[in-house]
Amino acid sequence: MSHQRALLRVKCGNLLPEEHGMHAIRRPAQQPGATHESGAGHRPNRSLPNHRGRFMIATRKSTVARAWRAASLAAVVALMTACGGGEAAAPRVVSSVDVSPASVTVQPAQSTGLTATAREADGTAITGRSVVWSSSNPAVATVSATGVVTGVTDGVTSVSATVGSVSGSAAVVVRSTVATVGITPTTATVTMGRTPVQLSAAPRNAAGATLAGRAVTWSSSAPTIASVTATGLVAAVAPGTATISATSEGITGSAAITVAPDPCNVVRALPMGQTVAGTFTANDCVLSDSTALQRYAFTLTTRTKVEILMSSTVLDSYLFLVDSALNIIVEDDDGDTGRNARIMRTLPAGRYEIIANVFDPRTYGAYQLTLRNAPVPCTTGRTTTFPTTLAATLATSACRMNDGSYQDRYDITVATRGLYRVEVASTAFDAVAVVLDQNENVVAQDDDSGTGTDAYLEVALAPGRYTVLATGYPGQTGPYRISLVQAVDPCGVNRTITLGQSTINTLSTTDCALSDGGGPARYMHRTGLTLTTTTSVQIEMTSTVVDAYLILQNGATGAVVAENDDASSTTTNARILATLPAGNYIINTTTYNTGETGAYQISATVAPNSTVNVSVTPSVMSLVPGQTQSARTTVTGSANTAVIWQSSNTNVATVSTDGVVRALTPGTTTISAISQADPRRSGTIAVTVAATDGSVNLDVSGMYVVQSVQQADGRIPLVANRQAVARVFVRSSRTGLGTAQVRLRVIEGNATIATFNATATPTSTLDESCCSADFSISGSMIRAGVSLLADVDPNNLVGESNETDNVYPVVGPMPLNVISVPPMTMKLIPVQQGRSGAVGVASSSLFNIFRSVWPLEVINATVRTALVIDYTIGSQNFDDWIRLVRDVEIVRQAEGGAHYYYGLIRTRGTSGVLGLANGIPARTAIGIDEGSDFGPAESRLTFAHELGHTMGLRHAPCGGAAGPDPNYPFSDGRIGVYGMDTFGGNAIKGPVVNDIMTYCPNQWVSAHNYRKVMDFRQANPNGVGNLLAPTRALLVSGGIAADGITLDPAFSVTASPATADARGTHVIEGFDANNRPVFTWRFSPYRVDDARSEQEAFVVAVPMSEATQQKLVRLSVREATGAFGSARSAVRTSALAMAANAGATTAIPVNAMAQLRRSGGRTELTWSPAVSPAVMVRDRTTGEVIALGRTGTLDLSQFGAIERLDLHVSDGTKSARLVIDATTGALRR
């Protein structure tokens, strides 16, 4: 008992082994390096150490000892349990603090409790400890000392519970409940086709405060009327009403939406004979030029001529008339009085729309619109027959047209197809004659083709009803005479002849003219001959002043039956002898040479029974290749014993003009000797050429000289002083022979001036695709008086069956057919584009293709200063291209001279426009430069193509090229003959390659277009038209398309003036401030062939004094038949300039026209396009136009010394010249 108490008094510690038989409990002595730890957080090791840390239990086998041991062990266990490993109890350590719940959401002013639990490291909860509570953002939520959290305002905070130095936390979210959802605006109108409406939603709490960050879901009550996106963007779908809802946390707000129809789709009905009042507002449909429009529809049940009037006291009215597909039929600006618009048009039955519009952008106000039948004088004419000549008076009671002119109508019926002449003559007014078909389409028109200002026209009419209009210029009236008679078509079959008849006629320059490529013409008469039975006829044309030429055609098919130049070698008269079946024939009497005129006699007789007989000896020939044999003829029954020799197969054997037959290759042919006195009579020889037994014969089958393209007979003339290639073709009597030596001698007079040697591969027939001996001849040898002589195997290296036929031509040297072509002078203009700053580059390689394909000798090209424009050229934008080619033509005319101008543009992209010409023919074209994305090759081809247009060529038919040449000989656009690039390694161009005037790849030039350019250049050495002496002129330009006429601001220049075109299709008119005519000028626009279909343009220098120009306040361009509701356009002097012109002496101030602005070494010219719609900048030293601006800003610093610049500022109808004062730097007149 005492021992047990002793054990309990022992300090808690380790148990040590007892070396004696009894256990003892004590603290062992501390071992070196060992430590004893106690205190908070120390958990003693509860394992029992082994030896020397194992309890050594002495084994005594007595029962007492075992009982004691058990009691002792129980005491030890109890002691260890009480002491915690043998020591006194230590404080419990807090390892973490848990806050529950870990997150909580409350509303403002709402409370909730949190609990905190301290835990030991093993997770055992510790109780009774003090907890300190805190909030990281008391403005959002507070926490009490007992852990009660109270929300203050929306937000997020962290609430912490701290025990000692250990903390835990919970996330507290304070979030108000959505009480309402407000939508702004609450009502809205969305217009079809216009910009969608943006709605905004604001979730709010009960106090009305907006709750940020709340999710909102949008929906539409009628998605087929109005749709809404997830962001609240409302778009119109169909007219009607819809409710747009925004929902947040189960609470919904809404907005009322009205979908209005697209004003561009609103069409009002306008019955015939009614007038409606309308008002333009900012909510109306607008065009791209910011002008408002409203649409009205009407339907016609029968063909009707209508009159449409639009008037306003506050607007400048403008009208469009469109068909049911909205294609524009006609438009008008000031066709009625003042600024009112008027359209008068005959329309077939159908549905139409009137588009009421205004001339000026962003102007609104009231107007009146009337639709009614056209006035009776405009619909009903005087019934007239051919022929008629009568006197009448043009009065104000006649039909009044939009331009203020009056017209009388004459209805006629044509019974037979023919040419009819219409004349309107007056001493009181400038007469105009117009012929309309029954649908009132213009068939023909004329202004001043008669005497003085009288009208004269000839028109081919088919049977039907027509209307002839006798009219004058605006406001003109008075007496006149009208004549309607049947005329003669100079190219029609206007004469007849019967067998046994002879007539005398005279060829003149007014007769039917045949011209190839714009060159000199041959004049012709066409005479009809009818045979009722098969007949032998003799037709003769004799003359002492012209070289007669006869062509006989089948009247039904047009096929040429026979033709003749000279009846014999001793006359230039022509004769045709032929046996013809019954039928109609056309005898064409013309001349061999161009430009010949004079008297001739034509006769047609039954050919006398022929007494002519032709016999040929021998009648049979058997030859071997290379062998020749002469034939003899005996002609009886005529003093003319001459014959014409022909071979039916020239590949087998040929025959000379004197009857020498030469065998070429094995085969058969018929040689004919045709009597010149009576072509019905001939004699023949049956020729058989047999293969040889291994021997060979060589000869030259042909030779021609080519510079770009050539026909096998060498008929295309050579350009003097231009390099060429002579092609010599060698023929062999058998195949398999290797190359043969060929010699070419160039001969002038009796002297050989050059000798060349080459090889050729012999063929059995002339093969242009290969095998020729090609000799390059320098341009210095291509001149008149030079001839060529070729021979094969000149050194007799090949044993032949005939060594005497190796020379070509066999009759002696072949003279070169040489012509002179005038030099071509041109200016290359790099174009610097606005915005992008891209500048075209001119390089010498641009001429590679151009020089190779066209018949030119000297090309004088200069590169001038870049032309700066303030717009960018895109490969897909036709309008900008058309504007640019017009601008370059403005530059050319302003600068003067006989140069061709070619503008070079740097573009991006590999589809779209590559170039444009300013008409056919013309002096101006533009195209991509070699640095454009299309690449250098396309740039060079474009250069050659566009300048082909300027030299009179239309497109060749391939690749969809617009306006193809109807006379081009091959419908697929191929060149049809062989060509050669003599500047490109003598590369052969086969007949299947495409002409350079097509849109198809793999291009060269055809003989057709090559010859046309050759003729054009000879006839027009300075380009199209003759240049008149420079004078003061008004440069008027614009464009014409299917949708109307565009008129550019005009410039006052000194330039070569245009020539008045009495047959012009369009009219430029100028008016003063009182709307009185100042001038009228008639012209014909040019077609822009490489642009969209039916694109035309014009740049016309109208000769006009400064005094006359100063009167102008409005320019108008219209079709010459504009009186019938056709397209027209107008440009006015700017409002400021008009105000200045209203005063007697006041001129528009310079600073109102333009201003100079200097900053940081940069000088900028600025102006208001509303006051000065265009500016031309010229270098006073060189005279070059270096910039054209229309947008209001030009950087003048790029042009160097600005004091040498002339600024031509246009007010729309004319321009003023401003200079920069070198002393003050100010602008002055």
C-alpha cells in the first residue's frame, strides 16, 4: 500500500527499466544530446521504448510475483492515462477556427447569425474560448460580438471570427431584391429598313435605386413584328406593334414598340387626272445624295401619253418615272416653268411609279404632283403622206416641251421599205426634225444638216406608222416649210439594168463608200439584174478616168459569183463573162484604187455564142517532184489569145503565168488555161506527179516578211524602218529529209546589200507553224526599193532531181511592199490618288507588247509630272475609272497639243477594271501600272489594248467584251493567221491565239486589226480629228449612263475648241440669271467600251468669250431629243457666286472662293465645295495641270514653289484664275 502511494507521487515521465527484479518508475538521467519538451502543443510519445528502452520484466514463477506484476502494470497504465505520457496536463492548442455557415446572403437591414468553433490540429473542438468578431467592410454589413450579421447596403464583405491569434471567416453578400425593372424608352417607333432602336433596362430595389450587375433577359411578344437581341437592340421585322419585355430575377418591365413601314417601300396611289399635295420630311426615304423621295403608283390599261407635273414654292422639284421593276424610264429637273419638273411620255399598258424627289440634299417642304393625259397637241398630229411639201407656222399653241420649245406633229404611214428624206426649213428659228416610231422612240433626228440652220435627214424606214416632229430651240416660233419625200440609199440597189442595156453613171464622194479600218474609201454603185432563164451574160464596165472593177453577187444570198479587174492586160476596163441560172443578181461597179471618182459606162448583154476555143498541149503530163514542163495553148475565135492559168491542187503542181508546170509532191492535179476573152472557155491538162525511186527535190514553197502579223501571200504592207523577219519555207518531194541550207539575199537595184544563211526543215506543204528558215532583217533595210531573193541548198549539198528550181521567186527578187507610218507622240501621266497616296509608275517595259503588236515605227513618249486627284481608284469601281479617264481628257484638252495621253494607276486586287479609253477613236486612255497586283504582263497588255481603242479599234468578240466589231472575221476572236513577236525572240503566234482587243487570254494581233490601225495611223497622223487654233473656251464634261446624265463643274480655259456637230445626239445649253438662253452647243458623247454597258462620257471645249461665260448661272446637258422626256442634267453656279452675279459690279470675294492655310511648313488650299465645287491646279511654268480637286482640300506643298501655281476655281458654270502673291503669300485674282 505504501509502495503504491509512492508510485503515485512520482512525477509524470518516462518509464525506465529496473535492473533488479522489481519495477521502478523514475525519470532517467538525460542522455547527451537529448531534450525534454513539455508544454502546450507537446504530445508525449506513448510508445514503449525497446532495450535499452524495453521494460525488462524479471520472470519469477511465483504466483505472488505475477499478481504484483499485473497490479503494477495496471497502476502504470492508470498513471500514463492521467499524466498524458507520463507528465502533468498541458493547455489545449487552437489550430483553426471554423465559421458557419461559410457564406451567407442577406438583404439590407436583415440579420442572421454566424457561429465560430475553435479546433485542435486533429479537428477536435475546443470550447470555452473567447471569440472576437469583425467585418472587412462595415459599410456593406456589420457583425455583433455574438456573431450576428446585419446587412447595410448591397455589396460583398468578409466576416471574421478570431480565437487568440487564429481566425476563420465567412463571405457575406448583401443583395437587394429586384422590385421593379425600368425600360428606357418606354415607347419607341422602329422603321423598316432603318437603324434598330436600342433599349436599356434598369432593375431597381423597393426604394427605387438601380441595382447594377443584375442579369436581364429580353423578349418580344411578337417576334414576327419586332425582334430583340440579348442586349436590348430592337429591329423591325414587319409593320405592327409589339411589347418588348426585360426580366430580372422574376420581375419584368416592358416597352411598347411600333414598327413603321420602310418609307422607301411606301407607295401611294395616284389616279389619272388627279393632283395630290405632299410634304417631304427628314423621315422620308432618301437617295445616296441625301435627297428625299416619295413614291406614287399608277396603272395604264392601254398605251397612253401621260404628263406628270411636280411644282413647289419652296423646293427645286425633281421627277423620276420608273417601270414596275423600278427601272428608270426618264427623269427631269426643270422641265416645267421655274424650278418645277415635268415629264411627258408615251407608255404602254402596265404599272408605273412616279418618284417625287428634290434636286438639293436635305431640303424639305410641300409640293404638288399631277398625273394627267398629255395635251392634245402633244398626242395628235396632222395626217400626212409621202411625198409632201407644205408651209406651216410653229406657234405657242403647239405642244410645249420641257425645255420650253414647241413642236408640230405629222403622222405618216410608210407602205414600202426604203430611204426617206425629211427637211424642216425656217428663216424664223433654228429648225430641228425628228422621226419617231409608233411607240414614240426616236428613229432619227437632225438639227443643222440642211442649209444654214435648217434640218435635213435621211432615214431608212420599214413599213409602219411614224410621227415627224417639226420643232425649234426653246422659245422659238415662226413660219417654216416641211418636206417629206422618198430618198435614195446610196448603198441600196437603186439602179436596174436589163440585158441589152447600157447606161452611163458617175461615181462621186456621196455614193456608197467601202472603207477598211478608217482608211481611204472606194465608191460604189449597185445595180440589179434579173434573169428569167439560164443565160450566158457579158457585163462590162468601161471608163477613161477610173480603173474599173466589177463584182457580181447572187441577189438572194449575197454570195460573190464573179469579179474582174482588167478585161485584158492592155486595159483597165472590167468584164465578166458567165453562164448564170435564172434569178436576181447585183452588179457592183466600183474602182480598183481608193478615192477614184468619175464617169463610167456599164452594159449587160447576152454573151454571143462563143467562137472561142482553147486547146492545150500536152493534154497529159507525167512528172516527178522538181520536174518542170511547159504547156502551150492555141486560142481561136478571138483576137485576144491571152489565157489565165490555174492549178486545182497547188500542193501537187503549180503553173506559172506563161504555162510552165512545176511538179512538187506526188499526186494528181488539173491545170486549166482559161480564155481571157471568154472565161467560159478553157483547156485542161491532167497532171500526175509520181514518187521518185529515192531521189529528192527541194524548192522554196513560199516566203514572206513579217513585223507583227502576216498572211501567207504577204499582202500586209511593211512599216518602213521597222525591224522584220523573213520566213522562207522549204518543200521536199519526200518526207524524212533533215535540215536544208537556205540563203537569203537582200538586193537594192542591182546590188546585194546583205546575205544571210540559215536552215529550214523541209515539209511536203507550206507549214507556217514550224520549219521555216527565219532571217532577222534590221529596220534600216525595210525601205522602198529593196527586194529579197531566197534559194535552198545554195552549195548543192543535196543531190536533187532538179537543181534549177531552188530559187524563190523563180521570176526574180521579191520587192518589199513598204509604207511610211507617222511617229506616235504620247505623254505618260502617273496618277497620284487621294487618301491612299498611291502613285502610278511609268517604265520603258510598258511598251514591250504595244511596240510588238502595232504597226508603228517611231514612238515619242515622255513622262510628265504626276496628276494629283482627291479620290481613290478601286479595281471594282467603274464610276471612279470613268471619272478618271474624263479627268485625264480634261487635262489633255487644257494643256493642248497633239499628244496621246495615258494615265497610269497603281491598284490593288486582281479582279475588276484594268483600263479605259476615252472613246473610239480618242487621244486619251488610262490603265494599271506594272506595280499593280495584276502584274506587269497585264499592265502591258492593257496599255496595248486601250491604245488600240484610241486608234479606232472596237473589241474583238471573245470573253464578253462589250460592243464587238461586227466586221471582225472570226466569231470566236482568234487572229486566224500566223504572227511573230519580232521584239520577243521571234516567237511564233498561231492562228488560234486571241486578238489583243478581246477579253480572252493568250493574245496577239489579227491581220484585221493590224491593218485597221495601219490605215488609221496613215489617215490620222495626229490622232483623231484636226486641232483648231487655241481660243477661250468653256470646258464642259460629264458622263451618261442608263440612270441619267452627270454634269461636272466647268472650267474656263484656253484650248483647241471642239467642232460643232450638227448631227450630235446631245445638247449643252447655258442660261443666265433670268433663265434666258446664253448659248447652245450640239455634240455626240463617246462610248467607254471597257466600262459597264452603255456608259458614255463627254469633254467638250465650247468656244466662248469671257464676257459670255460671265453671264452663265446654269448649264444643262440633255439629249437632242430631250423635248420628249429623255435624260438631262444640270449644274448651277454656286449660290454665293449667283448672289455676286446679281450685282452690277460685285464679284465673289477671293477668300470666299478658296483660302490658304499654312502650318508646320505645309501649305494647304481649302475651299467649300458648295461655293467652289472643283479646283484645277496648273504649273504656270510648264503649263501642266498637276491636280484636280473636288473635296475641299489640296496640299500645295507637294508641288514645290507655290508662287508658280495657277489655281482655277470653278463655281460650277465657269472658273476664275487665282495666283499666290510671291510677296505676301495671299491669294489674288
